Amino acid sequence: MNNSSFANNTPLCYSINSPPFRPIPNASAYFSSIFSALGLTSNLIAFVVLLKSFRRTHSRSRSFFMIFLGGLVVTDFMGLLVTGSIVVSYHITHFNWRNLDPNCHLCNFMGMSMVFYGLCPLMLGAAMAIERFIGINHPFAHSSSMPKSRTVFMVLMVWLIAGCIALLPLMGIGSYHMQIPGSWCFFNISSKGNDFAFSLIFSLLGLMSIAVSFLLNTVSIVTLIKVCCGQGKNQRRRDHEIEMMVQLILIMVIASNCWCPLLIYILRYVNQVTTEMTADPERDENVLFFIRMATCNQIFDPWIYIMCQVSPLRSLLHKLCCPDDLSRSNTCCCGSASPPSTRSWIPGSTSCAEEPCLKDSPPASNGLAAPSCL
């Protein structure tokens, strides 16, 4: 099954692990089917929820954030749809890769999909952290100079960069190979030549994206804490800013826990000295386990958006970030009545002064009946 040579014209993708493979237990087929169905359903529900929320929102910063969330949901949905369909089809039909794909086209496509849909969530998380960092620390510049089209452009650029990286193995930098147990393809994790270079690119880019998210989110949280807990009595808390940061922190934590084991393992493995490109059963088992952990990110992410749109949870967030508003119903943040360009606040300032609330003013965009800090 393994150690196929190039002397018999074995395609590159089958040079390490060559079909046919041993039969896979039914448990693996059920796991893959349930996993894919659950992930697709969760992301579809999340997309509908985000679309309805996007139509209701009147906050520029929130609309920017929801465009990123929409891009993340679409990415996760398509990733599960593309890779899951191939894996489930293999479990159902037990097709022979050598007969179905003698020239490695399908294997290369799946390998590209695994890399593309793996890097996109991490890079989108970093882009969201950058957008929130600018929105919280430089709100006026952010609201006046960043149209929605630029946010869409940033999402498209993330997809383009991830797509270019996924194409590198087809250009000779790295290579896609069949992986055990024979249901999927991924790039060859090796310390030799171009495989070493691509392994480093993938792992370092993923880790750098997580590091950027952690650093910028930390700074944004510190800024929010300073504003929310400032000594000035007229400083008002921005519940929608806190709500977005809570979602972003949860996205970062889940992505870190799901992806860091695989990225760190790749980084450590490629630094080991190996003499030849051969099959490594222990590596195959570890990579399969870590890949399954990483793909859990595509299931957990959509439930963050779904749960944060549930009214009881949003009311709880409002009570936590704006407790004074519940007892001071006669005052509200001036931002709720100001135009989008002036709705933001300056960290450390008291520009969001108390003003009488208009009784006949429309409810806040987040759907809360109580006066908000929006």
C-alpha cells in the first residue's frame, strides 16, 4: 500500500500512500456524514440569522463587522460542502482513487480546498481584529473613511491570498498527497525541499494570524475597559461594541484551540531530520486527529453568531455593559440619536454625554427595548 516508487510511473499524489486502502469502519462513515450535515445546517442557520440582523442594523461599525461574519460563514459552509462531499462519497462508495483520479486532479483539488478553507477563517479572524482595533481606537477615521465596499474588498483579498497560497503546490512549492485512511488529500508534511517550505508557510501564516488576532483583540479589550470603567460619570458604555468584541473573542478562542495543535505539530515535525520521503504511520494518525480538531472550528463558529442573536443573551449583555441604563431610563447615549458619522466615541473621552431620551424615538438597532448605549 505504501512506498510506491516513481519507477513505475506512480503519480506524485500516490507516491507515499497508494490506493487501494483497507476498509474503513462504519463508525468513520457515520461520523463524517453527521459531522458534515451538522456543520452545513449550523452555517446555513447562522447565515440566515446574520442576513436578518444585517438588514435591521443601523450602526456602521456593526454592519462592517457583520460583513466579515458573513464572509466567515460562507467560507465555513463552502469548506464543509466541498471537502465533506468528497469524504462522505468515499465512505459510501469506497471508490479506488487510482481508477477514479489517475492524474491526481481530484486529489490536488481536495488538497487545495483543505488549505484554502483552513487558512481563510484564521486570516478573516485577523482581519476582523484589525477592523475592530481601528473602529475602537480610531472611531471617527474609521466611520468616515471606510465604506462597506472596502470591507467587502478586504474579505475578497483574504480569499485571494488564501487561494494563491493553496496554488503553490501546483507550482512546485510543496505537493499534495493522499492521506490515511484514504478519504482525503493534504499537503505533504516533510522537512525535505519544497515540502518543507510550504509546511512552514502554512503553519507560520496560521500562527501569525492567531497572534495578530490575540494582540489586537487584547488592545481593543483594554480600551473598552478603560472607557467602560472610567472615573468620569458621564462616560457611557457601548453595548454593541462589547457584543462584537465578545463574539470576536469567542471566535479567536475557538480557532486557537482547534487550529493551534495542528499548526504547532507541523512546525515541530518539519524541524525533524528525515532522510527520505516515506510513509509515517504515527504522523498520519496525528495529522488525522489534528485535522478533525481543526474542522470542528467550522461547526462551533456559526453557533457563536446564532447564540449572540438570541434575545435573552443580548439582554444579558446589555445589562452587563450598561447597568446604569436600566435604572436611568430618562437618559441615553447621544450616539443613538446622532448620525452614523458621529455615532462613535473617542476612547478616554466623555463625548458621549447624557441627553434626555426621546420617548417616541425608534428602538435601537440591536432589538433591545430598554434605552441602549448605541
